[in-house]
Amino acid sequence: MPAPHGPRRARGAFSDSAAKQLDAITSKAELHGLDRALVVISVDPDVGEPLPSDSRGPQLRQYVATWSASGLCTG
């Protein structure tokens, strides 16, 4: 029997500048890294740092990943 999901999952949206950056990805390694990062964020939406904002819109978060010499994302 599969484990139950957590109480919520993140809903992501890309800005125009993020869409341009996504279009510029040419290596499979970069695409794989992006895919892994999006999975982490979708499973644990609170992993990033909250950005200052007013209460009218959704809470935006900053996600920063660092990469080890072996190419693994360390957070």
C-alpha cells in the first residue's frame, strides 16, 4: 500500500524571464537537475525562504540550490 501524501503540494508558476531561461537549457544534465529541484519543491513547499510581500497575493519563496563537484544538488 503506497504511503499517504503530505497535507499539500506546491503549485509552481514561471515568470516570462524564467520561461526564457528554461528555453535556453541545452544540456540533459541541466534539465535533469531542474527536474529534481522541482520535485523537491513540489513535495516540500516550505523548503525555500519566504520573500517579503503583502498579504494580497500568494506567499512567494526563494529557492537556492548549490551544486557539488560531482554535480549533485546539495540544497
